[in-house]
Amino acid sequence: MSPRPVLLLRTLSVAVLAAALSVPAVQAKTLRTADQGDAVSMDPHSLNETTQLGFTGNVYEPLVTRDAQLKLAPSLATAWKQVSPTVWRFGLRRGVVFHDGSPFTADDVVFSFQRAADPGSDMRGVVGPVREVRKVDDFAVEIVTTTPQPILPDSLTSFYMMSRAWCEANGAAKPVDKRKGVENAASVRANGTGPYRLRSREPGVRTVLVRNPQYWGKVEGNVTEVVWTPIGNDATRVAALKSGEIQLMQPVPVQDVDRLRQDPNVRVMQGPELRTIFLGMDSRRDELLHSNVKGKNPFKDRRVRQAFYQAIDVEAIRTRIMRGAATPTNLMIAPGVNGFDAGLNKRAPYDPEASRRLLADAGYPNGFEVRMNCPNDRYVNDGEICQAVAGMLARVGVKVNLEAETKNTYFPKILSRNTSFYLLGWTPTTYDAHNTLYNIMATPQGGQGVFNLGSWSNPRFDELTTQIGTETDVTKRNAMISEAMRIHAEDFGHVPLHQQALAWATRKTVSIVQRADNIILYRYATVE
């Protein structure tokens, strides 16, 4: 099948757009941008995923945000302090209105925390440590945690506030569970407080944002309209940028970076990213799904997990697939994340012979068969990485039945734990190791372990994760993080692969801030 042709991206006339936004016509600027995949939903509580949170972060806002340099900064809260070990008080910004004109108050904060704690929410890991949110008055709340949470403000930077009145009036008081493929009004409509408003939404085709004329804050750039188009085919996306049909794209396929650098009309932006790409394995079920092994789960055996680890040549992936734009890792967090221990970041060697011996010792001298789930529109060269992993495992006798698919179907499947072996990536939004320990590696229970989809579990690891979340002594806390990371690495709880490098590209007429969390905020974009 030939690649899907790029849809022609229409824009409003400058005069009409300017009139709608009440700004001079000469200032109206449209930014046409493309991503390899679509945001799954407009509901900011439905999926804790970078593309989703990044795009909706232009429409919705958190209490505490991060600025262009990723430092904590006020947003819908103007001040915060820890008034006791388990209580944080937040003073709220006055004069803020939602896009429908209704005022933002403490009632919306209390409601948003309650909504995010619902079983249909994918943000339960964020609010899991919160026992109660109390309204002090219309512009102050107290967040009561189950245990001391010294980095609570850091954990809230991608948790967005929603209007209680709007959600209740539109049948969206509870978030829908993407695992079940259900939608409500908040899936396709939006009512935030952010610098851009949702004008139209055509899932998988085009989404249009326009500047919010009632926005309380400063918009550093001049973009008044954003036309966002998912273009899954790499070659089509690159061609659209080179022709000027789009002005911003991400990611740049690694094989096209050098060619785009030679185009005088294009600017390539590269930088380090805090995301770690890894493989997960089902360590919970007594019998694997979609496997030829009956009555047993090979992944419950540490030797099998280690065999998978040592069968994968991460250096070949780095050089051949990622063209050098990746840093192999033994840890589930990147350098730059608080708690990273360089002394633990040495991988067990690539050794297919050792893998075969481990499999034989575990009772699988001829290997076994397993299904692997993989997205093909989320990470840089994710489909090619999964194909390479499948080929490498085949050399040690493991037959991998690869299911590579768009994240619109991939996420509902893996989040319902209908998977035995999968590829995933994670950027800790707090830039602290506890975020990854708590969400990705701890035993699933309550709000923790929401993305520990293989349910790897270790009691001492869980004990340390709880203590790390409350410890205020930096030296003691970092020592516990290192112990937890060592336990996980020695047990091969997951197979970390690499940290990928960010690669965006723009027309030379566009400038924008590139953050290491891969969040694209249009308030920082300028079109000449």
C-alpha cells in the first residue's frame, strides 16, 4: 500500500482569525505541525503518555508547571508550602477563567483530584499518595498525603485541572478507561485554562487550536493558530516539511537527519531526552498468553529474563537502527534524573551463548514462542527496534510473534495487561527516580505500579520505594534509590535498552524551545 497522502492543511484567513482573537491582523500566525502519531484523547486524565500530555498541556494547566529550562514555576497555583509533614498548602491564582468563561476556583482543584483517582483514570499514579484535598477558601487548598511527600509539587507538573461544572454538565465527571475503548465528551472536546483553545478535533486526521484571548499569562511566541496533523509515514512527514506544507515535525527519522541538515530552508533540533526505552515481561500469570508453553510462565524464572537481556545486542540497535542517536543503558532512568547512579549503569554483556545456556537451565533448551506488543508511531524507530529484538531472540531459539500497531490500539491492549512481552518508554515527569520506581517498577496496588504491566514484584523494592517517597535526607534517599535500582537490575525485572535523542525539525522561519521532556509548547513558538 502506498503511503497515505498528506492532507492539505487549510488555515483561516488572517482577517477572520484576527477578528476572532481581537489582535491586529499582522500578528496572526498559523503553525502547521505534524507528529508520527495522534493524541489518543483530549481528556488530560485518560492517558499518562507524553504525546497526550504534551498536546493537552497547551489547553489545560497544572497547579505547578515547568518553565523553558524545566525549573518549577507557578501556574494555577502562585505559591505552595509544606505546612506539616503530610500537608501541603497551595495558594491559587485569582482571576483565571476556563475557556467557557467560568471562573477557576478551589472547587475545581478538589474535583480534579477526585476525578484523577477514579479507576478510569490513568493519572492515579500521580494522585495515589494523596489522601484528601481540602478547600480552605475559594483560592486556597490543602493537599493531605498518606505519608510525607517532600517532592509533591514536582509530581504535579503534568496533572491538569478541569472544570467541575463543565465536566458534570457534559457527562464527563469521570474519565473513561482507554483500556475499554470508551469515550465521553472530554475525549473530543476540551475546556481548560491554557493559552490555546480547542477549535476542532478530527481524531487521526487533524486537530486545530486557536489562541485563548482570555489567557491570564504571558505567551512568549506569536502563534495564534495551530494545525496539528498525525503523519505516520516517515517519508511523507519529511516530504511535507521540505515542501513547506508543515512547518514543524517530530520526530525526525534518524536516517533523515543529515539530509535535512543540508536543506537551506530547514532547521534540525537535536538534544538529549530523559526518556528510557525498555522491554517488559509478564512476571505475574501462571501461564503466558499466546504462547506454546502450557501450564507455565517462563518469565517467572529469573534465568529466562536474563537470557532475554543477554540475547539483545543494544550496540547494534544503537548503530544500525538509531544511527548513533541513542545511549545504551542498564538503568530505568536517564542521566539528569535525580537518583541516577553511574556506578550501576553497566550492562550485562551481549552473549547469545550464555542466553542459550540460561534457557536450557530453565527448562527451555529449544526456546519457546511468545507474542510481543509494540507501538509503531510513538518512539523513534520503534517498529524497527522491535523487529531487531525479535530477530535477536530468534537466534537463541525464541520465536517472537510481533504485533506492531498504532498506539490508539496498542495502549488499550497493554494497559489492560493483555500482553506477555512489550516495548515501552518512560520519562519521569518529576525528573526524580521515585517517579519511575513508583509507576513502572513497584508492585501494582492502589495507585502505584500502574505502568508495571508485567507485574514484576519484590517486597524489599516496594519497601524502599515507599521510604524514598518520604525521605528528606538527600544522602539517605539516594542510597535507597541505588539499592532499589540494584535489586531490580540483578533480578532483570525489565530489559532497559537506551535513552533516545530528541530530534525535531522546523522550517527556518520557525523558532521554538526544545525541552528534554519532549513536550512541545506552542506558547514558545514564533513564526516569522
